[in-house]
Amino acid sequence: MIPKVFKEVIDLGDGREISIETGKLAKQAHGSVVVQSGKCMLLCTVVSNYKQSDVDFLPLTVDYREKFAAAGRYPGGFFKREARPSDGEVLTMRLVDRVLRPLFPKDYHSETQVMIQLMSHDEDVMPDAMAGLAASAAIQLSDFPFECAISEARVGRVNGEFIINPTRAQLEESDIDMMIGASADSVMMVEGEMDEISEEEMTEAIKFAHEAIKVQCAAQLRLAEAFGKKEVREYEGEREDEELAKKVHGLTYDKVYAIAQAGSAKHERSAAFDAIKEEVIASFTEEEQEEYGSLISKYFYKAEKAAVRDLTLNEGLRLDGRKTDEIRPIWCEVDYLPSTHGSAIFTRGETQALATVTLGTSRDSNQIDMPSHEGEERFYLHYNFPPFSTGEARPIRGTSRREVGHGNLAQRALKGMVPDDCPYTVRVVSEVLESNGSSSMATVCSGTMALMDAGVQLKKPVSGIAMGLISDADSGKYAVLSDILGDEDHLGDMDFKVTGTADGITACQMDIKVKGLSYEILVNALKQARDGRIHILGKLTDTIAAPNADVKPHSPKMVTRIIPNEFIGALIGPGGKVIQELQKETGTTIVINEDPVTEEGIVEILGTDQNGIDAVLAKIDSLMFKPEVGSVYEVKVIKMLDFGAVVEYMDAPGNEVLLHVSELAWERTENVSDVVNMGDVFDVKYFGLDPRTRKDKVSRKALLPKPEGYVERPPRDNNRGRDNRGGRDNRRDNRDRKPRRD
């Protein structure tokens, strides 16, 4: 039986469409949709267990995978099967997760899976821009308790015009690449990179994307209505006790408020809060503790959150005693590690990042091999967040999604400031050594200084800051917080990270936890962030004002040389013999790439010894050496023969030519050694190809004066001694020869 299919179409306004379809695939899932634009197709399925898990959080898993078959390709490597997700897939998972998670009820704890798969790829469609739409559409067809439909859209700007979901080619020309997640009413997530745009331009881009998202949300609701909207499932929520909540609040609020008001350091403050919690728990009998233990802890944290928020809203003070727009004390240091190519420490309050820079060739570039995108990164940044940075001991099981996301944000912040003509592949690694808020922004700051310390000629230094928000919908009060602490991130309503130069924004990441954040508050937060960014930038430039003029003595120097295509083989040699021996002799690394347009060879020479680099350049010059007819060159005798001397061009070692005995001197030369010897250096004139021998002809005698009375020998008779067959007379007759046997 052919299933009944339900479909909605979204017009993007420029001839492109996005369709949402359900009813054909994966019908046993609690919700499933196929989202299509062009030839790009995403299948999204959602499932949530009906039994609540025994945890106090939402066990939500968002999984995004790109199938290589979708692009008609095989997975790379020996294992021909999709394995662990790539960084690109992880970043898409995070984009979707951050918008979906806040819209589930806080007391909903059922195991929930959102699985999105790229089933068909289109070169002109970037699938990650439709992942949020697919996830929300599938949830709308389910019976999950979910607040409202959402969607995500990418916005670019080409020639001053905003574009929704631009192609990858358009994105190359765009000065904005932002992903916005929102419901019909509220913007909830922003992430992207920009080419030093203003705060007002960023706000306009968000508004433009939000209008498109409203259309996508409406399409989801129409599809759900046509399919048949399901009743929201009933689930067993968390236990509540209003009397207990009031009692815990009364025992907690004032004491927490007083400690928060005192302005203390992280560990001191945590210990004081823990002591209050122990007092509150001790005020209950053992029987009450056994019965209400989890509720007591829950209500304690609610009272703690209320006290801290009220302190900021009422008095403009924060947990560490700062005012809302105040930045924590900063100290910086560069060139801390003696053996790295560049290093820097950035410490702001109780957050510290140590960044290192490593310089390499194109062979060290980060290879991207995804069904939707193949390429390489010549600048990339890795972020590590070990457990000791927060005073914890926990297992390390590979790179976390958070580390991938924070590293990507810092990379996007900095990469636009690396000049296009930088000859190196540049890898930055940030080791977070202490963390109490915004380690990703500390990574941007330490990364900037480490790059300048390494001698990478950044266009402009970049700094970053994390902003927070505490708001009260009832009173209308709100406070924008500069340089937030870890606790303020958890207790606040917004986490907004923004990076930039003195002239504009280069990257941002924003997660909003409250509904209906006004653009007025957003603009105020951006302007306050700019003030903080400029303050931090001053601290960086006080430490290192400009990039070092050159790389460090122990760092590799990079020289790039372009050679015609026909010389690539000669430089490599048979089986790579020439290039391997040259690398060994000079202590350099040589990489040869072919320009896809001109087909010229791009030779990268990397080495710490300038003499070795110069030797490679001399070898290249030697290989490409072409003498000009009529020119005079200095040569050296390297081999003696009976009929002449083999000489080597002094300007092009390795290039040899035969100096015939007849061209040594005007007088008749019986022995070559009568005129020249091994190692002699003299000038010769180049005459081009000898028409008789078809070999290069050089002459020493042409540069010498003719002896007095010298008489030219008559031209040789080429027909002398030949028979009527035109061959030499070797006393053979013209008798017919027997046929030669093959």
C-alpha cells in the first residue's frame, strides 16, 4: 500500500524552496520528516522513552551524520564505513542541541534522541542550515512535551545584500556567516563569524534571519495540523512541596545574599555556600532528610539563584564584588615556552589559558573530508579543557563536543586576521589551566598574543569577552554583565561571547535562556561588550604591541618558489631521489604542490638553517637555468676528456656542458690539458644548439683575440670519401645485400 504523504513548501524568495515531508519514511519513530532543498535531503527522526529516567536532567542526544553515499563517495581510509563523527558533524549537533534543550520542560527526564542524516547531497545547498528545521518539524509531529516550533537559518551578506541559506560559493564572497536559531517570538541562539562588522550590522542580520525563521515555523505548524496533531503525552513530573520550598528559602536566602554581597573568590565562596547547605540539611530530622533529601537540595539551589540574581538587580553587585561592567584583573606574558614557535599566557581573574603556535608546510594542513565538504585548513585551533582546570578529577575520554565547539569559536575569531599570503600552515593549541568563566575568550586572547610572538603577521589583534544577562520580567529590571563568572553563566539568562578587533566584530556565540529578549537589550549588550573588548585589547597590546618582525631563531623559516610545470619532475627526480637527497643534505622540508589553475609548481621550503634554504633555492635556480644565446658565462672544469672538457656553470651548479677541444683556443690543440686543467675557472660564450651535433655549444676561444697571422681552416667537404649511396667509402661495393632477418 502506498503511504499517504503530507508536505509543506517554504519559499525562500529567490526561486529556491525547502520542502518538509512526512508519512513515507521511518514511520515507527515518534516523529520523522524529510527536509529537501534542491537535491539535498535530510532525514530526521525523533524518539523519546515513555518511562522517565532516574536522573535529574534531560538525557537528550542530538546526532547529526553525513552519509558518504549521499555524495556518491566512499569513506576515506582503509575502514570503508562511517565511524566517529567529524568535527563538522559535532558542530552541527551542538547548533541544534542548544536551541532544542531549553524548550523541553525542566522536569522531563525521559531518554530522548534526535537523529538527523544527510541522505542526498547538493553542492549548492549547505545541509547544516536545515538541521534545526528538520529536528523541530519532527518533534512537532510527535507527542513530546515541547514548548514551541523553532528553526535555524544561515544568513550571509554579499555586496551589501543579506541572503538566507547562501551556497558555499556565495559564502566565500560574504562578509557574514551566521547561524540563528529562533522561535516565531524569540531569538534563542546566534553563532558565526564576520569581517569586522559593527554591532548595528550584526543586529540587522539577526533580524533578517528571524523573519525567515518565522515563515519556517509556520510551515511546521501547518504540516502538523494536516498530519494530525497528537495529544501531548502525560509524564510523571518532579515531586513538589510548596511548604518545604518556603522553609528552605527562609533558611537560605538571607545567608546566601550576605555571602554573595561580600564578594569572594570562587573556592572560598563555594565552601561558604556548601556550609550553608549543610546547615539547612542539618535543620531537618533524619527521617525528613531521607524523605525530602533531593527536594531540599533542589530548593536550596533555587533560593541561592534568587539571592544572587536579586543582589545584581537591586545593588548592581556581583559574586566577586565587581560592578556589572567591570572586567576582572588581567595579566599576560609572551614567549613563556622556550621551544615552541610561539607561546602566550592570558590570565583574567580565575581563568587562565596557555596558547602555543606551531608553524608548518601545506603538508601539515587540517584535511576536511566530509560528504558535504572537502578541503583543507591552513589555519586551525585546538582547545583542551582538562578536569584540573576546575579542581576536579574525572575520566578523560577523548575530545568532548564542548571542546570542539569552543575551539571552533576561537578559530573563527582569529582566522580572518591571518593574512592571505602567510606562507605557513599555522596550528594554535589552547590549554585551559584554570577556569571560572569564558575560557574560550581567554583562548582568543592568548591565541592572538601567541601568534604575534611566533612572528605571524596578524592584520590586527583580536580580543574576546563573555557577556551575561540577569532580568526580571515582572519588574522589567535587567542587568548586562561583562566578563561573566562560571556561576553567573549557570544562574543568568544569557551567555553571549563576542570577539573582535578595535574596528569590528569577528565572531560571536550567544545562547539566550529567557523568552522574548528585546533587540534593545541585545544592542545594549553588544555595546557594553565592545567597551570590555577594547579594554582587554589594551592589555594584550601592552604585553606585545605588534607581531614580531621575524620568526624565532629555532622556528622554521618558510620560502615559497614558483617553478614552471616542466621542472617539477626534475626537482623530484626518479622515485623521489633528487628531492629526498636534497632534503637530507640541506636539513629542510620540501613540499611541491601544483597550482590547479596555472599548473605551475608551488615549492615550499621549510628549514631552521638559512644556509640550507639557500642551498635548495640554488638547486631550483640551477634546474631552471637556461643560457641565452650570445651571453658570456663563468664556468669551471669538472671533467677532462680526450675530445674536450666538461664544464659547469658557476651560476647554476649541476648544469654541465661540453667545451669541445676545437673551441678551447685558436691554435690547434693536441691535448686538452695543454690549455685547461681540472678546477680551472674561466669564461665561455654560449652559441645555442650546434646544428651539426644538436647539442649546446660553448666556446672559450670566441672570447680570446685571434693570434697574429691566423688563417681560418677551409670548410670541411662533407661529401669527401663517400660513395654514390651517400655513405662513407669503406671500400664496399654496391652489391645487393641479403634481406636482414628480424
